[in-house]
Amino acid sequence: MGPRAYWKGYLRVSLVSCPIQLFPGISDREKVRFHLINKKTGHRIKYCKLDAETGKQVDPQDIVMGYEAGRGQYVALTEDELKTIEIEGTHTIEIDQFVPRSEIDDLYLSRPYYMTPAGDIGRQAYVVIREAIRKEGMVALGRVVLTTREHVMAIEPRGKGLVGVTLRYPYEIRDERDYFGDLPEERVPREMLELGRKIVAMKAGHFHPEQFEDHYERALRALIKRKQRGEKIDKPKERPSAEVIDLMDALRQSAGDGRSTPLAHHQHVTRRSKQVAAKRSSMRARKAS
């Protein structure tokens, strides 16, 4: 049995339409998930919904949604009231326009879906839409209602099919000037820039996602297996703090240039002198005691 469709409807461009299905393009089911349990009994933890002020348990029928309009002041909204603004799902993705892919900032990309034809009927129309978008090198923009929310979706060819990616709205994107605005304009010394470019060239390659491993997930599964075998888990050792070194020296070493800057050499000598002095002072203190 194949994967279950997340959404079914139609894809339409002007008067051309075809039945389609959407399947989630990503999944986190394979990741380790935890439940909260009582360590004394091994039983799952059950939550009760309590009134934050009275501490009394609240019946489900008395719980509504609330928007915090001010500190401790809420606007209560019932399910029926929320239904009055629900966007009616037309089950049709109407393509409004086509834009160059380069104009869509990656920050707007949200969640991908595989878009496949639903049955043999309309398959030819699906192929026509796919190939027209491919030949023009554009991305189609349409709107779709998923779980009562309307989303803008960018649709583009991928192999023999189509992929639709929901886009974030502008109000969801934080302004980069809030983070980069105060960074000063700095001139990079030519030698540093050349060394930096050399490092980039040395590490240049191609993107192969299968090379990237989730090390934490692997370690987590190994830890669980060790616990299942009854092994004792020791506390982790403290990691040594990173040593600050001269930037030029770090660049040269990274680029394969063994030369050391006078500043780096001075820092090394000074650091070594302090270590020797501290050791001698400790030895004198022990003799005195």
C-alpha cells in the first residue's frame, strides 16, 4: 500500500486543469521520540488541565481559545466564532502567475510537497503544465487551503513530477537589518582574503546530502541501546575551552602555509612563560608547607 495523500484536488492554469494529490515531502517520523514517564513506576505521565488561578481541573467543554490582548487580559473565542472566518477550501490550486525562481528568497520557503496526478484522467494535462513550466524556466505561484489556513505555493518541475513548496508571508520574515544593521563596514586585508579564498578552494565540492549524518541521532540511538543492555552511563567529561589564536596564523595554518606571524609567536611565548611561572609558584608553595 502506497503513501496516503495529504490533500486531493485540482491544479488549474487558466482553462487547463488536472486532478492532483499532495504528499508531504519531508518527515520526522524516523527521529527518536520520547515520552515523559514516572521513573519509579515506568508509567506514562498524564496531564490534567487546571485553572492557573484556582488550581481546579477544567472540563473540556469549558475550554476555549484566548488571545492575550494585554497583560492578563484575554479575548475568548469559541470554535463556532472561529468557524465564521474559515476560508472555504475550493480544492483547487489556481495558478495566478509565473515568476523566475531567482526572485524567491530562500527565507520564504516553508514546507515541500510532492504533487502527483490523481489517476489517469488528466495525466496529459499534468504533463503539459509540468513541461511548460520547465521550458520557460519559471515557477508557478498559486494558493491552496491546508487545514483551514490559506497558503501561497510555489510549484516547479522535479524529475517526472512537480513539487509545491508553501511560502511564508512577509510578516513572518524578520528584517535582516535588525541583526546586521549595526555591523561595521570592515576592509579585509588582501593577504587574509587570499588565504580565505584558498581555504574555500581547498574545500570546494558538490552537494551530496547523503554525506551528512545526524550525529546526535546516531549517538542517541546508541545510548538507548546501552541503557537497554543495562550498561552504566558515566557523566560526560568537561570539554576544554577553545584556545584563542591569531587570525592570520589560523588562516595560514588552515591554508597549508606553515609560517607564523610575530604576534602569534609572541602570544605562544607569553602563554608558555605564564604556565612555567605558575608551575614554579605552585612548587614553592608546596615546599613552604
